[in-house]
Amino acid sequence: MAKVKTCYACSDCGATYSKWQGQCHSCGNWNTLEEEIVHKPKSKAEESTALALSLETTKSKPLKLSQIQASEQERLDMGDVELNRVLGGGLVQGSFILLGGEPGIGKSTLILQTVLRLNSRTLYISGEESYNQIKMRGERLGLLHDECFIYTETNLERILHTAVSLEPKLLVIDSIQTIQTESSDSSAGSIVQIRECANLLLKYSKTSGVPVILIGHINKEGSIAGPKILEHTVDVVLQFDGDKHYMYRILRANKNRFGSTNELGIYEMQQNGLRAVENPSEHLISRERANLSGIAIAVAMEGARPFLIETQALVSSAVYATPQRSATGYDLKRMNMLLAVLEKRAGFKLIQKDVFLNIAGGIKIADPSTDLAIISAVLSSSLDLAIPEGVCLAGEVGLSGEVRPISRIEQRILEAERIGFKAIIVPQDNLKSFTPKKEGGIRVVGVRSVDETFRLIFRKSN
Ligand code: TYD
Ligand code: MG
């Protein structure tokens, strides 16, 4: 009998070793190596899979770039503006896509509502839910489409045979962690299984030209568990996240061979599925609270899309000797840096103050152009003076308290104007290359330093 071969695979990064060791040399994590069965003597199932996919018949040969017949990649319209944009204008034929996200965030909902809206034949494999559950979800979404085939199966060989005979326009695997191939003895969800299954699905996708969407769960560190190893196999890595307690969900591409990775899709989870938020600015800021202290409106940019967002700060006297600093939706280190700038360059004493920062709507923001709004919100709360109504800010703050220029200033100004803001505070340096409209519209004010910004905002009250 052929010997069963085993290896030790890291459950975090997927690196494999022939011997057990305490630490994974690849990712540096301890105690993550697990024994896995790599190879099982060639079985009938494996051979038949290869046959079904007619892998042997597809051979390519070296070609000069000039000999390659370039054809504009045909894209499948997903019937969802946000998803189309994040994918770079639709789904490319034969592409291999990984959609990751925490359990319960809405991955199955997003994909099911998309396939049910498509006009073409699709095959949706569910290894997690029963026919009944999926039917109930479809009814809840109000979409019951006849061209979508649901198949609750976890055996990869059977899935591939069905796919080959059904010839769908799109294949969905929900989720990759539940699928198992007979060619490996490891349990479903193990590194070896995930890798094997993904390789076979990749071959299927490339030989048949059918796009495949894999759904994968995220582990506690926030990376796509196990499937981290899939990131270089797939063409597109989509990440679906958001705070479960808020209704907003954000879809972004971490990797995209067919488009930009800067694009962002915003959804709202409703009773009957996910609805695309086409006008995020109007949802993320509230007019009623405009004249409260501690609130500043920032004009942030994600990808090519500007949106206005409410930054909220609360500064109160510290109860303990070490003041508390907490930030939700924003990098705590960056907030501490901004507080240090405020203290050193603008002379505000925050040593005995607790500072809490929150980005409204459960959104996470990393755009440095929100610095100016954050620093103004902190000061506004500390002085208990509201920022005048109809004013928004955009600017990066440097360590010496200078306001540094930011990208795409014109788009940000246009967005603020569209939403009805009266004035926008921007870095003075940006105005060198851009002349705002003189008459009508929004007033654009340039500032050089945080000091100057504060004098401008709180002038009347001081
Ligand atoms: P689900 O798509 O099952 O998450 P995932 O596949 O990422 O694990 O979505 C789960 C949550 O979404 C669930 O807790 C209920 C909620 N939900 C709604 O609020 N409205 C809806 O119409 C649907 C279908 C789900
Ligand atoms: Mg699911």
C-alpha cells in the first residue's frame, strides 16, 4: 500500500514544513503548525475530475506579445452599481474571486441577492445552509429567480461534475472552508483542503471561462483564515466589513487584477437584504446635531469617491491618573499624534483629559485628510464651542502643526458644495494649483497651520 504522506502546515499563513516546530518561520506565529495529510494515493475520483475538466487537452505555447490576440475582456454586469464598481466595471469572464468577511456580516446575502438578480444561469453551492434556509432567505430578499440553481453539496468532485454538465455563467462557492476534495484526507477547512479545492476550482474556471466566486471566513486577526494562501491564487480579493451593530457595510477590493483597489462600495443592511448606498454623504452626517460642540465634518476620500463624514470627539476631565484615550473607526496612534500636536503647537493642555473619538456610522477611516476635522472636533469639545454650521474641513496635519496639501481637492470641494455646505477649510498650498470659483457656490478658505484654523473657526466666539 502506498504510504500516506503528511506535512505540518501553519494555520495562519499556510506555510508548510516537513517537521513540526514551535514557531512558523514564515509568519512568526507560535503553535500554529498542524499535521496534515498531503497525499493520498491517486483515486478514481481524482482521475475523473481531471477527465471532466479535460485538463490534459488544454496546452498553451509560448507567444510573442505581438502575436497575442488582445480582446477586450468581456464583463458580466452584476446588476449592482457598487459591486460593479469595486470589481472594476463588472465581472470578467473566467475570473477567480475571493470574498472574505466576518461570519454574519452579510456575505451570503450579498452574493445570493446578486445571483438572483442576474439574468443568466448561475450555480450557487452552499455548504453551510440547507435548501430550506436558502429558500427562506430568497423569499426574504423578495427575489426568487428561476435561472439560479442552488446545490447544497460539500464534495468538490460532485460540485465540478454538476458545474460541467449544467454550464452556468457563474459559479458561487459558499464557503470554501466547507468544501472537501476526495484527493486529500484532511478535514474540510484545513490548509491542504482549501489549497487543493481552490486549485481544482481555478483550473475549472480557467478552462471553462466561468467566473467563480469563493466565499471565505475571516479569522480573529482579520485576515482571511487559511485562505490567506489563496490570496495569490485568486484574481480579485474582496473584503466585506463593517460594524455588525451598525447597518453600514463596506465592500472593498484588496487586490484586483482587472481594476483599481481604491474603489469602495457602501451598503446598508435592511429587512429585505442589502441596499446600495449611492449617496453616502447624506447618510453619514446629521443636520440636527450640527450646532453641538465636539462635532466636525470631514471630507474624506475613498478611492475616487469623496464623501462627507462626521467626526465626533468628547474631551472630559480624567478620572484616573493616566487619562483614557480611545478611538473608534480611527487609528489610535494617529489620534495620539494629533493630540500631541494640539498640545505642543497650539498650546492646549490635554494631559488631565480623557479623549474619546468616534467616526459616525461605524465607518473606519484611514484617509489622512480627516486630520484637520479630528483635531477641530477635539478642540471644539474641549472648549465646548460648536463649529459654525455649514463648515467642513479637509487637510492633513503635520508634526509641526502645519496643514499639508491633500489629493483631489476639486472633487472634495464639489462634493461639499453638492451637499449644501457654505464653507470648506482646505490647505493653503492646495490653492496654488487650483482657483476656486469666485461667485456663488461654496466659500473655499485656505489655511497654513492648525493655529490659523482654530482662529478662523472659533473667531466669533473668542
Ligand atoms: P449572512 O449573509 O448570513 O452572513 P455571512 O454569510 O457573512 O455569514 O447575513 C447575516 C445577517 O444579515 C443576519 O444576521 C441577518 C441579517 N439580514 C438582514 O438584516 N436582512 C436580510 O434581508 C437578510 C437576508 C439578512
Ligand atoms: Mg454565509
